[in-house]
Amino acid sequence: MTTYTPMIQQYLQVKADYKDAFLFFRLGDFYEMFFEDAIKASQILEITLTSRDAGMKERIPMCGVPHHSAKNYIETLVQKGYKVAVCEQTEDVKQAKGVVKREVVQLITPGTIMEGKTLDGKTNHFIAAAEQINTTEYAFCYLDLSTGEATVTYVEGDGLVLLQQLQSFGIREMVVSEQLFAELTEQAEALSIILSIEEEVMDESKCAQYLEGAPSNLHGAGRKLLHYIERTQMRSLSHIQPFQYNENKNYLNIDTNSKRNLELIQSLRGGDQKGTLLWLLDETVTAMGGRKLKQWLHQPLANRQHIENRLSIVTDLLEEYFVRAELQELFKQVYDLERLAGRVAFGNVGGRDLAQLRESLRQVPVIQEQLQNSSKANLQNLGKALDLCSDVESYLSHAITDHPPISIKEGDVIRGGYDAKLDELRYASRNGKDWIAALEQQEREKTGIKNLKIGYNRVFGYYIEITKSYIHLADLERYERKQTLANAERYITDELKEKEAIILNAEEESLALEYTLFTQIREELKQYIPRLQGLASAISELDVYVGFATVTEKYRFTKPVFHEGRSLKIVNGRHPVVEKMMNQQLYVPNDCILTDDRNMMLITGPNMSGKSTYMRQVALITILAQMGCYVPADEAELPITDQIFTRIGAADDLAAGQSTFMVEMLESQHAITNATEKSLLLFDEIGRGTSTYDGMALAQSMMEYIHNKIGANTLFSTHYHELTDLENDLNRLRNVHVSAMEQDGKVVFLHKVKKGPADKSYGIHVAELAELPADIISRARILLEEFEATNAVSAATVTKAEATPIVKDEVVAVMKDESAQLSLFTEEEPKEVIQLAVSKLEQDVLEQIRSVNVSGTTPMDALQLVYALQQSLIKK
């Protein structure tokens, strides 16, 4: 019976353990792929698909990539969401008996890739793991393999909330159990998140050092993640830092939806950083400073003392302009210490990497000197706390050349004087090459052949080359023919043979010894990794502080003041990103005053007048302040806020099968369920995704619930002017409006927030500004006049009634009065009653609505009721 060749059998055995990955199978100078891997990879990588005889009747598909350029191909596959198992030859071909031994040395996945163009220097590249604790809570951890930073925390909510948490951090891969994999697969695929199954966990004794600061019920997720990384990467994890336990009470919690709505990291429009708070704030110079800034933006502080400590440092840097300017210049010469330490641990650090590490460490004493020469105690203390790592710098200066090559196998990485044996071999090699040059000149003089040359190739070694037109001048008694070319002959002499052996042996031994010495240096450096990581953290924080001071100076920010109460006072606050985008245009600042007894604000005003911008700027000022940065306002007195929830903007989630209105309701439910009296709630135009009655009912019900049961600081904007009467019923609510005026038939937005409700919406004026056709605008004005004369809802209902035969006893009373305005609050009897035809089903629906206890209905109950009634009418 015919079977596959031994090499293909070996391939299939290895592939069986890595079914969900492309197997890069090393054959000589190439990584080859076979069967389905080859077909799929050739399409994705756009490389030639060939075939190979495998011992069977049919040839098998094959494609391959050169080993020296494999990194680019691997990165392409990983970027597209695939895994790559790298299988190397682990046995010397010369000593092998039969098929050369091969083993997978690393599994590269979207969460574990360590280098490449996809790794943005200022962005962490996390891989996560999760474990379900109960029906509403997950243990959640994530770490950056390239830097060693690791975090563990709780996530409250369902699987979708967990996956959204991954999205907010840009995490592409999560390690889970088989059960969780089955539950989350569909949603994860819709969000382009890779789920990797891992059932085993790292032995507790091995990972105690990583998880000792975290609650015990979080350990499972951490042990699962560590085991997965150890199993797939198959190398030292010495650079992984102890997992930081993020206790929610110490941080300002901003859920994923709010981060998106507020455009903290990613723009809603283009999905990039331009137009975000990060875009405005990022004045960091180092890559690790940029990552630290993002971490602070994801999790501002909720501890007053810690916030004020940060603000104090920023204040000192503002006053020490020259120190700040010098630090920024020095930071430009500091490379990414965290990722360099990670490469040392992983064993893929090169000579240039160590030169960069050495150059970075040479800046640290100068940074320290600048800080200690400051007149500010805060800055002096930061300088004293810096670990100079001078012993590491001295070691690298002694060991590594000034300008090492990219590859450590090319030589000239180890500095002369570091190792005596290496110096001897180098001398022999270099002295021999000098001898070769002298011999070439000597032979030219002896023979009179001016173009005689001594060359070298790997097959024949050193040789004397003479063109055929000069062969008659050669001393053929001494010259032994080595090779014949089309227009030249190559010779060798006994003297050249002898010297060749000395030179080549010395060079080969030199390169081998240099590689051995380099790996020893790399191993020696691993003991310094924790110190290097500590230094990196200190410099990255300092970089962020300097950036905060720069932003403050550039955009005229003010130092916020915190108190223990709930009141909020912002005088002449500004939306910093909008202000920057406006360039030279004048931004209209606004106050926001919330007191303990009036901490809810109902905002009305025309569309495009600036309601959403006003609400967002309050949230951004709160976030900036609790990050430890100055804020865009003339004055800011703020409480410590524990959570921010926003429901701003219209968006759907088609991947999850959710309409705009459903997304609006889910975000509202999440906010209302989780908010406390220390939270900040921002609700923009609640209810606009459904009918007028539904929308107003939901909006009012939510406002009442927040007012009566939560008590959080709340900004609530609406275009339902009827809701402004709530100020009479809710004692902590007050009306404000964003003003506009009409001039020559055109609307002029003043963007100024004033007390009281707005008088009109100016919707048609806004449509005119959008340059809708004039016929539409003029017709809309006529219709508006008609609607204002006759209630719009009544008119629409009457039209329907005229087309429907009236059924006896199936009627509903509707107002018909030219002066009547739709109101949720009036109980005045209608002046005129008409009869409209309704079906038995519609009558039942109306009866259900009448029987609802509105004051005892939660927003989610109201939503579910509206949905059920709507479905019953649709089915009809």
C-alpha cells in the first residue's frame, strides 16, 4: 500500500496539533506549506501555488516563502486574524539519520505577535482571558506580551459587555474555555475578535508571583492566560510583571459605549485618532509615554489624593519651563525601554536593540540632573526615585559596538577588548585578509598582469583570477588550475591554500564565538528586566506630565479644584477638541452649574445649536480633571465622579441585529442600572427613535427615575418641549436652553446656554442651512403653518379615519382644536370630539395602555411593554 513520504508524514503529525493555524514547515532556506494550508495561503499572501510529489499517485499542493523574509508574511496572516505555527529544524542536517527532526518553536497569534509594522509604538497590544464567575460577572485579565504589563479585574454584565470591553482596548484575541467559546463565538466573529480555547491553567506555585495582589476568584483567568502564553510561545516569561488589580472604586469607570460616544480614543467618523481627546492630549515624546497616556485616558482616577498629586506635578512643570523643554529634548533620545526589555526576555533582541537600550540609559543621568536642579520638591523627588541602571549601561558599553549590524550573525556586534579569544580570532582573520591584499599586489608585479585579482566564493574558497588574454604571462609552474570561465581562468597556489585555511577557520570560529557571547550577554541582561521596567514606567509617567503641562500652556487650561460634595461648577467651559478643530474661529464658552439641590438639567434648543457639544464638554472636563490634567475652563470646582454614562448620537449595531432605537434603549438601560449618586449621566434626545408618544413617555419616565431613585448629576437634552413642564414637578430639575435667533428669515445659532426652556426648534431653518431644495423648504413652511393651526397628531389621525369605515362602538376621542398644543400634563377636556374607527385589536391595546401604572414602571419595563404592543399591531 502506497503511503506518504516520511517527510510529509512528519508534516501531518505536526499539523495535527495545530489544526487552527498555518504551519510554516522549515525545509532548507524556505518555510513550506502543504495541502489546504498551501491553497489558502497562496490566495491570502498572493504567492505562487505549486505542487510536490508526496509518495502518492497525486501530487499535493505546496507553496512557500523564504525564511529570511518570513516575518512579513507571518505578520500579514496574523493581521488578517490567522495563527501561524513556526516549525523549525531542530537537528543538524549533517548529523541527521533519516528525516531531520522538526518541532514547532512558537505559535504566533493576533494577541501574541511581538514585532512588526502592525505594532504601533504608542499603543499596547493586549491579549485577554476571561472566566465566568456567575451569570452577571466575569474574571477578566489582559497583558501586553511586548511590554510585560498585565491587569486583572472584574467585568459586570453579559457576554456582549465583555466583548465590548475588549473592543475598547483594541484587544483582538481572548483565551476562554470550550463552554465560553461556544457561548461567545457568534458575537465574537461579528466583532472580529479571535477566541482561543484553553482548558488548562498554569500551576499555582509557578504563577503565585504574578497574581498575589488579586482576589482569589480572579486567579483562574490569569492562570489560564499565563498557561496559554507559555504553551504557545515556548520561551521565558521573565518580563511579565505582576498583574495589577484594578479595583473599580479607585478609578473613574467609563463604559465602552461612553468612550465611543465621547470620542476619547477613536473618532466616530473616520475611526482614527484625529478629532479625539487623545489627539488633542498627546504631546508625549516616547512610545511608552504614549501608551501610558492611553491607559490614563481609559481609566482616570477616582481617588482625590492621587488626582491632586498628579495636578501638583503638572503645576510645577508649568512653572519650570526650561526644565520641561530640556526634558522633552532628552526624551527624544530614549527608545522604548519596555519593549526592548520584552525582546530581551523573549530572546529575539538584536545588537541594534542593545545599542538603543544603551543609548537610552545614557540619557537617564541627565534627566535626573534636570529634575534635581529644579526648585520644585515634586520634581526633585521624581529625580531621586529614578533608577539610573548605570551598571547596565556600563555593561553594554563594554560589550556592544557603537554601530552593530542588524543581524547578530554578521559579526562586529561584540566590542573589541570584551573577550580575549575573540580578539585573537579577529586578528588572525583580519591579518590574513591584509596578507591576501599584499599577495595580490605581489603577483601583479611578478606577472605584469595589472588586472590580476584574488577573489573568494563559498564553493572554491580563495583563487587567483586571470583573463584569458593574459594567460600566457601566468607562472603555470606555481599556479594550479581551479576553475575555467568563459573569459578567464582561476588558479590557486600552495601558499594561498595554507593561508586560506587559517583565514577561513578564524573567521568561522570568530562568528560562532561572537554569537555565543551575544547570547550570554542576552541571558545576563534578563536579571535586570524588572529594574528596566521600573525605569520605563517612571519615564513614561514623566513624559505624560510634561505633555499635560504643554497642552495646558498651549490651550489655556485651568487647574481644577475638587471637593467631597456633589455640586459641579464650570465657568466658561469649552469643548477642547471642537475648539482646536475650529482653528481661528471664536469658540463660545458656557457655564455649567449643578448644585446639591438642583443637579439635573433639561436642555432644549434647536438642532445644531450645540446641545450635544455642551454635554460632551462637561464629561471631557471631568475626565481630564480626574486624569490629573488641567481643564478647558476659566474655573472648575468638581466632585469626585465614580462613573460616566453617555447616550449621545444615533447609531445602530447591525452585526448584533439591533436597530438605532434598540441600541439607544440598551445603552440607557446599562446607564440607569449601574449609575450611583456619584455618577455623571448624559442623555441626548432620548426617545427620538420611536413615535412621539412613546419617546416622550420614555424620556419622562427615565427623568423621573433618575431624579427619584438615583440622584446622579444629570444633563438631559430633548426636542420634546412638552417635557419642560417637569421643572414644576421635579424639584432638582431646572430648564436651560441653547439660544438662537431669527434674522431676516434665517436662523443664527448663538451657542450660548441660558436659563429657561427654548421657544421653538428652528428645524426648517436648519434644513435650509443644509441647502435642501427651495421647493421642499417652502412646502415645509406651508405645512408647518397648517400643523400649528391644527394639531399634527389629530390631523394625521383624521386622515386615516376618512379612509376607514366607522365600526360602531369602536371609537376613540381625539382633540380637534386650533389652539390646542400636545401636552403630557394637561387634563383639560377637549373642546371638540370626533369619532375614529379602530379595530378590536387596537381597542385591546389602548385598554392595556390605560391600565399601566406609569409611576411604578421602570424605563426597561416601559420599553418592553411598548415593544410587545408594537409587535401585536404589526402581526395584525
